[in-house]
Amino acid sequence: MRKTILLAVATLLGFSNLMMSQDTPTNDFSKWQFRLRGIVVTPDESADIEAIGGDVSISTAVVPEFDITYFFDENWSAELILGTTKHDVEAVGTAAGDIDLGSVWLLPPTLTGQYHFTGGNFVPYLGAGVNLTLFYGADEGPVADDVKYDTAVGFALQGGFDFMLNDKWFLNFDVKKLFLNTTATVDATTALGATVDADVDIDPWIFGFGVGLKL
């Protein structure tokens, strides 16, 4: 009887410990991670240009990018992506021929929510979010008197993976698609005697590769 009682107590204690371990949430994950990536920004551009018709050509840019990720738990996170790019812009196939519209800088902070598929050193993830793009430092080029771009808000889709080198350091590959539209106002009074508006879809693909740190 004594052995039976001791065995029952031991069983109850073991079951109690098991239930406590299941009920208690684990916090064994890094809440913050930081990445430094090199990115290639390739616009998938098109435009509807008033009066003179034609389309738009926007150059590819290669720049560094920094991002910050906060993890709510092991799987769900929010990522803020920071970087700036410079692009050459040209109106092509218009009634006035090809027009060099100079260049413009884009500052496109992007916030995405992500789900990470954990379970090993290879950690793929998917994300979606919003983008705010500010245009600055516009150089109108040799033809136009001035070029202005409206601030744009769009959506972002994301996919990629982290490959863990150890508990803190990892490599990252990332692909994003931004759905980005702006109105460009081209003051071409001197050359064409008119101001022309263009509805421009930039819609860039962004490919990135870099290194990250978990804290």
C-alpha cells in the first residue's frame, strides 16, 4: 500500500509538472532583429501621359538598406524597412519624342507584418503591409523647367528566408513587390509651351541579400 501511495503521488507530481510546462508560455525567442542588406530596386513601370502620350522608363537602382523587426512571438513579427534610392526618369515614345526628365530620389519606408515558419536553421517567412513613398531631390533634366511628384501610399508583399549561422547571426534573402502609383507634373513651358501631368505606376520589385543580428 505504501509503495502504491508513493507511486500515485509521484505520478500526480509528474502530471502536474507537465501541465505547468504546457500552460506556461515560452519566451525563448529574440524579440528584436536587425538586418543590413544590399538591394536591387527594379521598377515595373508604366504611365498614362496627358496630351503627348507615350510611356515612362525608370532606371534600376542598387543601394544599401536597413530594417528593424520586432517579434510578438516566435512566429509573428512586424518589420520596418528603411532605405532611399535614386532613379533616372525618361518619357519615351511621346509625340515630342523621348524626353529626359532627369532624376529623383525616393524615400519609401515600408511596414510589413510577417509570419515566420520556424523549426530549424532555415526560416522562411511571408509578409504584407503598407508603403509610404516620399519623392525628393528631383532634377528636372535638360528639357523640362520643373518636375514634381506626389507623395504615394501603396501596398507591399514580401517573401524570403533567414539562414541561421548561430544563435545570433544569420544570412537573409528577401523579395518584395510594391504597388506604387504617383502623379508626375512636368512643367515644360519653355520646350512645349505646356504643363503635362502623367499618371505613373512604378510598382518596383526589390531583391535583397544581407546579414542579420538577433537581440
